Amino acid sequence: MHPNKFRSLTNSNVVMDNSELEMKYRQTKIIFTIGPATSSDEVLKQLIDERVDICRINMAHATHEWTRGIIRQIKRVCGEAGRQIGIMMDIKGPEIRTGDIGEAIFLECGEHFDFLMVAPDGDASLDGIRCINVNYPNLINDVTLGDTVLVDSGLIRMEVVEMLERRIRCKVVIPGQLGNRRHINLPGVRVGLPSLTEKDQGDLAVGLDEGIDFIALSFVRDADALHSLRKVLNDYGSKARIIAKIEDQQAISNIEDIIEASDGIMVARGDLGIECPYEELPIIQHQVIKACIKKSRPVIVATHMLESMISAPVPTRAEVSDIANAVLEKADAIMLSGETTTGKYPVECVKVFKRISRRIESTHNDDPTKELHFPTPKGKMLRSAVYLANDIESCGIVVFSRSGYLVRMLSSLRPKVPIYAFTDIPELFRNLLILWGVEPFQMDFSEDPEDTIKDAFDYLKRKKWVKEGQTLIVISNALAKNKIIDTLQIRYVE
């Protein structure tokens, strides 16, 4: 084999000894959010070496200059580390916030308080009732009497009691301290905000120009929001995948359509836990994960997974159980937010994720996903491949793809063995990083399918992913009398 044959080859994981493969292999992917705690070359390198899979950039707190710089830095450090990770831009999306109130005030239980649809001109209080403006003038047309208004992540609860000219009067039900620019949630209320704000469009332009791999769209309420974003991506010629963030009751009502229109789902439990009764949150998470697997869409569980480790070196036992539950439900990925942006122990958080994931994954003993409907012969072949690989000791599945379809189907079947996915398309290689159980590799394909299989085996063996004599199940094309046919093969590493 030519010594430069694999010059462009990159793999999504660090090299490991054969004896360590079973221990090191992880099916659940890890996403971390970059911030002051993780934006140095040194810490980034540590996280990449710890086998994080995707870096999230939260555009709620990012300037365009910083964003361009951090994307280029991530790519540079990946090149130096010899291992690629995906980059996800999380755009802010539409949100309702209060304006500035100056010095924080305490709202008493039972008092009346006004939300103004325009910025106050001087003292805008009416009848001695305190007030603050909001950034969404049409709010007065969306809410009705009796609606609940939650302020500052639900710490303050109010009820709409009167509609006045250009102001909404509420009664404080749960008191609390009100500061500047606090977030407002409206459980069960359909709001008319646009799916993409002007800020989002500017942020997108920067991300697409820098070649991001995933776009997380906040506050997705229906499939139309995803169709609008898809058009923007098509206009840019971008292959970035769209991740729909599920954050309110309207999204839950439209979840099937949203899953179908997206490339993946994020169960964003922060706002979702405010918008929905908290006792419903575990049920929603379970149902969304199950629906995503059935539709062959990757699903991410996010928010507060290791919140205590922002300041503490070890997780709480409740957090361990929360992470374990997401892994038990076979979510594709689990995500860190504040833990790795401003937390004191970002690398330790990743190690906790890895430790829990591997232990829980070792208990998986299920058959391939039964809910997946594979009516075509090719689909049935994939299911047969998973049954076969699961039944052979120390097996793995090798698949070659230029669209990602076969890889997604195999991942959704949740096999017990690694899926080694080879592609010759750089963008697809990074898109595959989010899929459960998939180890993607970028490699030039030969015209002869047999040569491509041989090259893949040589690479896996050279990098010690497999060893001589090991059995692998191969999903590939083969030439038969000048015709290309789909094949399922049992092959041995030589």
C-alpha cells in the first residue's frame, strides 16, 4: 500500500491498545460547551484527548469576532492533536425578556405589576403599580386573562389579571427579586415570535462561513421553523445538520413533525422544565428519545446534567442517576453547558460522563430496536447484520457511506458492537460524530469495492481498533458481472 494512501485519513477517537478497546469504546457521545474555562489551547487539547465528540458554541453570549476565532482555534488544536471533533453553533432564537429596571426590586406576593409593550417614558407607573417593559410588543395579543407568566427561570410566578392599553397587568403569585433583562416563559401560550431573529441570521452567516457542522435552533415550535432554516442552509450551500431544541409545550405537541423535519433533536431541559410541569419532564425525555430512535434521528439530552460540578469536584448522586438514565434510554449524546464554560472542573466533568457512560453501557443487553420499520430488502439486511454481529464474539460492523443513511439506520438499531463508518466526504465524517455507537473515519474510496474494504481493514488494524483473526460484518457494494449489488459479508481480519 502506498505510504501516502491515508494522508487525508482522520479518525474520531484516540488510538488504543487491543486490550483496552472494550474498556475505551463508548457508544454515548459527549458534547461540551466552550467558554472561558475551556478556550485555552491546553484545556482544549485535554478535552480532545479525553475523546469529547462535539464542541458547542452558545451564541447567546458570543460576538462574531470571538466566534470566528474560537472555530479556527478548535480546528487548529484538532489538527495538532491528530483527532477531529464536530462543531455545533447554538443560535439564540426568539425569546421574550424584560428590559432594564435599574436597581433590582422585590415583588411581593399578591401585588400587581405591569408589563409594558413600549419602553417607559419617564415614570410609566399607573395607579402606583410598578412596571417594566418587554422586548416583544405583540405579547399583549398572545396572552389572555388567567395565563401564567414566569420570570427569571420560573423563580417569579405571576397571573394575568387585566389587559390595558399597551400594558399587561399581572398579580404576583410567587414573589421574588426582579433584576434586569430577565427571561419570560409563558407555559401553554402560542407566541408569534419569528423562528430566526436578525441576530440569528448574522450569527449563522459567521458560522456557515467558518464551516460549522451542526446548528442547534432554539425554541423550535413547529416544523416550519426548520424548513425556513433549511432554506437558508441550502442558499449557502451548507451541509450542516439542523438540531431542533425542544423547549416548550408547543414543541411537544408537534414533536413528530419536528423530528421528521430535523436532522436531530436536543431535549433542552432548562426552559422545557419551566414550560412543562416538572413531573412530566422525565416522561417527555423518555418519549422524545424513543421517538427519535424510531425515526433514526440522533437525540441529545442537555441541561443541568452536572450542575453541581460547576463549583464541586465530584457529582451529586442524583446527577449520576440522571446521566445514567439518559445512557440507559440510549440517547445518542449527553451535553455539558455551564460545567465547561465557566466551571472549575471542565475536564473532570468529561471524565465523569465517560465513566458513567461506559459502566451503564456495559449493562445493555437488548435486541436491536424493534420499533424501527424496515420494509425494504436493504433495510432487512441491516437488521440481519446487527443480529449477526451481536451474536459473534468481539465483532464489529464496517459500513461505507456517502450519504450517511446506512450509518444512521445501523446506529438506530443500537447494536452491542462498534459501527466503523468510512466515508470519503469530510463534512459527512464530522456529521457522523453525533451518532450513537458510530466510530467514523475519513478515507479515499477505490473504484473497486474490494480494494476499499482491504484499505479499511488495514487502517483499523494499523490503528489497533481490530486485531488479526477478528470477525467483522461488512455492509458494502460488490461488483457482479459489471453490476453493483448490496452485500452483507462475514470477513476476517488478516
